[in-house]
Amino acid sequence: MGARLSLFAEVYGKTWSLCFALLVFFGVVGLLAYRLRTKRLDYQIPARPVFWGCVLPGFALMAQ
């Protein structure tokens, strides 16, 4: 086994519980956001501005 693969396996082995906890947390939050509705807060958010609002800062941060 190569050095990089060995390092990856070691790091993943030590952090798998954190990765799983984050996956479960965001899954629960997403499910609640999808299922729970409130009359006062039930409005549609346009997808295109949200997409560009996330993509452009992401590219700016990666470019640094």
C-alpha cells in the first residue's frame, strides 16, 4: 500500500465518526426543512440567485 493511501486510510479511520455525525446532522436538518411548513414562512426562494450567491464566493475563495 502506498504512502498516500496509507495516510488516507489512517485519517479516515480516525475521523469516520465525525463524518458520519455531520452526514446525519445535515440529513435531519434537510428532512425537517423539507417536511415542516409554517404558513408565515411558506414562500418560494428563487433558485438562480441562491446558486450564483453560493458559486461566486466559492470560486473567489478557491482562487486565493
